[in-house]
Amino acid sequence: MFEALRPLVSSIIDSNKTPDAKMQDICELLKANVPHYDWVGFYFKNGDKRELKLGSYAGAHTDHTIIPYGKGICGQVAESNQNFVVPDVQAQDNYIACSITVKAEIVVPLFVNGENIGQIDIDSNTPDPFTKADETFLEFVNFEVAKIL
Ligand code: SME
């Protein structure tokens, strides 16, 4: 599945759209084609503030458009620069719930010139669905998106 999606991600990156429209297309592509992806979005560092701001996303509306560094899974990744795989969100103390249907989450940081400037965030309604294959694929997606930022 992920191998088939890679060239589709690359063709979105190479398309004739704005960066925001490309990221929107990627969110929709991933949500529509990966059965365990129920919400897909990008968060980015908000100027020089120590907070994340929601960018493109596909899935339910969220009130969490601004997340301070250190808060929730997203805010922790902004500080750790590491992938964060959460098999069971209920087992996390520092977690910001978006929807009661969400069971698991993965956040992968996005680097431009070695700097952690944002992240891709996936919520899943399936318990413990993420493997190393998700991490490798999402690192690829972020590497591609970094080219247009
Ligand atoms: N659950 C995230 C908040 C963002 S929503 O999933 C869209 C967190 O704990 O950082």
C-alpha cells in the first residue's frame, strides 16, 4: 500500500499548485487510501512563537488549531524532534483529545535544513495500528513536503 502511494505523493509535490494546496491533496490522499488513517494533518511552527499552528488537514474539524510546545503528543514532538507512536491514547497523560473515537496516534517531525519546523499528525480509530512501515512512509512524505517549503 505505502509503496503504491509514494509515487502519488511525489506527483502531488511536482504538480502545478500552491504548497498549501499540495499539502491538502496529500492529506486527502492519505486519509482516503490508508484504512487506519482517520484524520491526517500538518502542524507548523507559528512564526517565532513556541507553539504549533494547524495547516492543511483531512478529517473532522478540530478546535486544536494552536498547540503550545510541550503540550499533547504534537507539542512533545516539537521539542523532542523524534517520531512519537502512541498505540493507545488513553494510556498517555500528556495527550490532547480531539475526538472520543480516536484510539491511536502517530506524529512524525518535518525537517527543513535540519530544523524541526512542523510535523504530520495521524489519528486512528483503530487500536495499535501503526508499524515501522507507517513511520518510514510518513518520513518519506515529510521529506517530499520539505522540498516545497
Ligand atoms: N492529539 C493531539 C492533538 C491534535 S489532534 O490529534 C488533531 C495531541 O495530543 O497533540
